Amino acid sequence: MANKYFSKLIESDFIPFVKYGIVGVLGLLVDMGVFYIMNKKLNINYVFSNIISSSLAVIHNFVLNSYFTFKMTDKKLNRFFRFYLIALGGMVISTGLLVLFIDILGIENMLAKFISILLVAFIQYFLNKNFTFRSKKIVL
């Protein structure tokens, strides 16, 4: 029974997860690019740089996930609010990870940023799929 559920979950999540990953990579480029410019070129604090770069990436990712990944463009404001709440949780986690990686473990800023994004992305996919872009029908 659990194996059947797991197989169904993999089949139903594979294509959307790949699309989410593509959008995520593009968002990663936005996030990392803005973070690099702000932190490395303009010498702006990494915490502030992270908040700005992450926010821009969130807007980018919401638009692309709405139209490309989940194909749900109704209730945009409601869905954006949910998407942003999940993203804010991700920003809190990624900022905490940055403090841990950079200040405590001494990892280079850009590598620390990249690692934090990867860790948070997996959690956010499932939350967005089941909360932000959920259809009315819930199947367990």
C-alpha cells in the first residue's frame, strides 16, 4: 500500500517537480546575480543583500510557476500571498543558514548562499504544490 502511494506520488510529482526545478534554476540566477552585485560589488551586508535578492527571485518564481509549472493563474493575489509566506519562511531559514555557514563555519559567501538555496528549495516545492497551487480537490 505504501509502495503504491509512493509510486503514485513520484509519477504525479515528476513533471511538475522538473518544471519547478527549471523555474528554480532561473530564479537561482536572479537570486545569486542580485546577491553577487549587492554583496560583492556594492559591499552591502549579506543579510540585507539576501533579503532583496530573495524577494526579487520570489516574484520571478511566482510568475513562472503560476503559468509554466502549475498552470494556475486564478486568484493571483491570494496565491501570491501564500507563495510569499512560504518564501518568507524560506528566507528566514536561508538567512539563518547563511549566518551559520558564513559566521560560524567560515564558508565563503557565494557557496553558503548556494547551499542554503538548495536546502530550502526542496521544502518549498512540496509546500507550494500542496498549499499555494493546490486545486480544490484534495486526494490523500
